[in-house]
Amino acid sequence: MFIRPRVSVSGLRAATALWSLFVAGVASAQLEPVPVRNPLMVIQADPDKPGDKVGAKAVDVQVRIVGQLAETRMTLTFGNPHARALAGDLYLPLPEQATVSGYALDVAGHMVDGVVVEKHEARRIFEREIRKGIDPGLVEWTKGNVFRTRVFPIPANGTRTIMVRFVAPLSGNGASAFYDLPLSFPDPVDFALRVEVRTGGEKPVASGKGPIQLAFSEAMVAETTLKGVPVVQALRVELPGVNKQPVQVETDPDGVRWFVIQDSVAVPAVDVPAPKRVRIVWDASLSREKADIKAELALVERLLGERFADAEVEIVVLRHQTEAPKRFARGDGPKALAFLRALHYDGGTQLAALAPSSSYSDPADLQLIFSDGLSTYGDEDPGALGMPTWTLSSSTSAAHDALSHLARQNGGAYFNLTRVSPDAVVKAVGRPVFSLLSAKVVGGKADALVPNGTEPVTGTSLVAGMLAGDSATIEVSWGVPGQAPSVTRTYEVLASTSKPGEIISRAWAERTLSGLMASPVKNAAAITALGKVHGIVTPGTSLLVLETLDQYLEYAVRPPATLTDMRKDWEAEMKARDGALEVAVRDRLTEVAAMWAQEVAWYNQKFSYPENFRYGSDEKKKMGAMESASGRASAPRADMVMQDAPSPEPEAKEADDAAPAKSADKDSNAKNDDGGDGGGISLRPWTPDTPYLRALKAASATERLQVYLTQRAEFGTAPSFFLDVSDWYRGEKDDAM
């Protein structure tokens, strides 16, 4: 089946990757971190000069680490060497458990922060301003935990500055935590980096081959500045002994105290019988073409050789629907791998197609699903799959929440292969899922604990909540669901240890959002409210940057706190508007009350009429004239004598008179249908003369698929390619494509 795929970063014309960043996510002693691949800032280059670059001129990174959480603030200045203004697109793929909490653009030489607005309203404002020739800034949530924003204008021979801020957990190995910042600026840039650490561990240590050399002071701060040099380095900051202080407390600007508990527990080894039959679901949609397929195949090879050597293997290829299962006998691992290597990646994804059906045999002993979790066609939730299921993804842009939810509700766990080592996956797959079972308050006052259910241990466990008193005692338990806890620990949370900040509250918001995203439609209102309260991007909220006070007033959007004077002017104007509206409403109510009193007085008035008085047509005309002159129309008085309604017969006659004309039209249409000379418009099918269609037309039926894949590789970025090819296949009656 040919499904038009979602647009990818690689599909933008003359795109130039400019920057990279990010913090690796959660891992643990048994789940060692692997490097996170770089997100991209993409600029549309001048089409007349496709070889020219639009590059980053300056990069400023500010990092604050609280416990095992990091807030990264990256400010980038882009230079435009062209003689006209350009547009760009910033794509920021984030690992799971990361959330965008800030965004700003330079406006008239000053950085202006985005404000949280409900997504549909932000989009309406954005499009309305676009039509005025003004381009505000907008950051929206997209599938796959990818955030994007359009950057326009980047002035001719000028610069534009963007700031993005996000919060994410650190990676770890049980003894230490790690902040990873992969940087890739091959052209000279002005670079600045500041890292501030607030933990109870030892002095941090920086590593990574490259120009950045960090040395931390006794105050746990490290800074460096570079001028006009390329910066290509996988920077890592290690925080030894961070688990010695697993509890952190912060007070947000509203005076609310938030706490986080981050701790690691050893997963006990459990012997389980080897599975007799294993099912592998392989997502072969077009979006998966950008995944690390080589690494996934290497993992499958290890699993088939080390864990499932004596098992029958069943492979199900998933696109918009599932293909018939392909079965391999025991010991046929090489044949199964050869089958996977030969697959082509095309079409869309429908996770709901995994729901049990007659095309499947009996449930396997366990199931592995390799997918990015991005349903681009049909339904998303397959529901209960009837067998223990593990989900795995190597895509930098994946629906982590959806994959995690799918695995949890089917008794398994989700592995993000960009952060989890193959050794850890091989050891964990097919074994009882060791999980965080519960977190509860056993002393003091605390509210809103997350998570509020079981959660597989795929790294350092995180529990967060709101401290409602001076202290609280939290009990956290781990074990296998359905069994008694095997590990229980208690943690003391003290208000006296609190420091100002919003990192913990945003981490709490991200974990709460993750839970709500299991049922996004049902929880839509709660998701939107969460984003508005905590200032984060969600499926229901966006970050919007406007330029002038008039814009903020027109749309009743409160300016950011950083625009102090503008916010004061906005609040004064809105207060004046509210006052004027209150006066207008009061005056209108007074006017309506007076009119009502006048009406009541009229009804209470007594009238005398001559004997045998009848209200006739002359009086009615006079009354109508009086009402027209006064601009009012009222219902007839109860004491008026009404004339009978007119007969509908003339209307019926008129309809009968019109019937011959309709009959004539029908006869005329019949004549035209029979090939008469009636007028009409004939549209010819669109038959574009393009290289890819010429190649497809020249190919035999057996060659078409390979020809299509070859042409897609060359012309797939053209906006018309998929539409043209889809129409052509339809004309060839090839509904499957």
C-alpha cells in the first residue's frame, strides 16, 4: 500500500545541519548509556545558490544540574550571507522524559520569551499574523517528542538569535550520573559554556576529546569561552557519588515546594524457561528508514544466537497493515536475519493493525516490536496483544510514551536503543519485569506523587511530588508486579533544604504528562491545563512569541514576565478595558430595565373601546407605521383581532406551474447523457511528464517496486512525487501500492 509519509527533516530542500545538543536520558547499572545522536537545526538555503551555507555564528550554552536533573539553555545566533531574507526550520528531537520549558526570539535587538497559549488559539494567532505579513515565533508539540519552530525572517546579510530551554534526567550507572552534550559545529563559531552543579556528590569531572576544557571550582561551577573555532566534541560531565543525596527540594516562584527522589536499585537475576516461539514485529514504514537499522539487526542477531537459539521465530512486517507472518524453524536465525535485511521501507504505520486477528497464529511466548511508534495512518492503540511484549526503538524521533504504554499494558518494557546498551537488552528481554511498584506518603504532608502506578525499571527510578508541610516521609517499593516487594526504601523530604528553582516542578510536570499521554483524547483537558500551569509545551499548549503591545492586546495574550514595562502597560490597558466593559454592561442593563418597566406599564394600562369595536386593516397599517417609525417590532397584543392566515393554494399552484420547467431540465439532461449537443465541461486527467513517471511506465510489472524505490531516493523530496506516483498506481489498478 502506498501511503504518503509524514515530512521528515531530510525532505527539506537544500537543508544544512547546523547544530547539535542534548542530554542523555535515564539509565542504570544494568542499562549503560550509549551516545545520543544529534538533533538538527535546518535552514532552507537560497535556491539560487544551493551550495551556500546558513550557519551558526555564535553558540551559548547554560546548564544547571539539580540532583540528577539538568536544565539546558542553548542560545544560537544564525548568520545569513544571502542578499535576501530567508526562512528556516528548527527541529529539536528530544529523548524520552525531556520537556521544552522555554523558547525566545530576538525582536528589535532584544530576546523575547514565548508565552504558553492553548495550541489551537496559538495556531489561529500565528496564521492570522502570517496573513498580515508578520511572522511571530511558535513552538508546537509534534509526534515523536519532536519540537519545531519556523524562523523567519533571517535578515539579508544579517543574523537571527533563538533560545531553547529544556529539562531532562541525567544518565547513570548506579555510582555516577552523566550529563552528555554532543556538539557538532564544524565551521568556526563563538562558543560559550557554563555548567553549574547542585548535588551532594563529589566534584564533577569533564571529559571528551575536543577544544572544550572544563575545570570545576569548589563552588561546582565550570566555564569556558572560545572565539572563532570549530567545536566538534562529545562532551561528558561525570557526577560521582550523586546517589548519596537522592532527595532534592525546590521552591517555585509561587512559593510551592516540589521534591524529587532519584535512586537506583539492583535488578535481581531470575532464571526463566527459554521461550519455544518468539514473534518479531518489524516496522518497515518509510519513517523507519532513518532509524539505526544496522544496530537493531545486530541486536536481533545476538538475541537469536544467545537467548532464542532453540526457539521458532515468526516475523510480522508492519506498515499500514500487517503482512502474513513469515515463520522460521529452530536454528534458522541466519535466514530470519536475511529476510529482515532484504526489507524495503515505505508507506505509513498503523499500530492498531497489531491487534490479534485470524491472520496470526496462537500467541507466541513473547513478542518483540521494533518500531518508532509513530502511527501515521488509522488508529494508534492495538490494545491487549495477548502475550508478553517488549518494544524497542533506535529512532531519534520516536513516540516514547506510546511505546512504553504499549509494552507496560502487555507485561513487558520499552527499550530506547539510543540510550540502552545491547548487553542490557539481551539480559532483560523475556524475563519478569522488575518495576517500581509504589510510592506513598507514610509521614508528614506531601501531595501529587508521580508515578501513580507501576513503572518498569529501565534506569534510575524517579519519584516526584509536592511538599505540603515542613517535612514528609516517602516510602518507595520495587519488585515484580503481582508479587511482594523485594526492595523497600524510605526517604526524608525536608522544607529546610529547599532552594529557589523550577527544574523539579517541570520534571514533575513531564512525568505527569507521560501518564496522561496513555489516553491523550480522554485526558486532553488535563494535558492542556498542565501545560498552562507549568509553562511547558504539550499536545494542548504551544509557546508563542509576539512582537508588539498591540498584538498582545488584540489577542488578550499576557506578555512574558521578562518584558516588564510592556506587561505593566498591558495590564493597565486590560484593566481599563475591563472597566469600560463593566460600565457598558451596567449601562445596557439599566437601559433594558427601563424598557422593561415601560413595557410592564403599558400592559398594566387600562383601555376603553366603543361597543362592537373591531381592529381592522386600517388600524393595523397605522400600528405598523408607528412601529416602523420607532424602530421596534413587538408581538401582537392579546386583545387584537387577528385575520385568518392566507390560503397556501397559490403557492401550490406556482409550484405546479414550475414543474414543466423541471421536467424540461430533466429531458435536457437526458439528451446530454445520450450524446446530445448540450453544453458542459470536460476535465482531462493530470498527466505530468516527469522523469520518475517515465521510469515507472517503462518498467515491467516485476521491476516496478525496485524502480519506484530508486526514483523515491532521487525525487522523494519533491512535493508532487508521492501524489503523482499514487495517482499513477491507482490508474494501473494497483491498489496495494
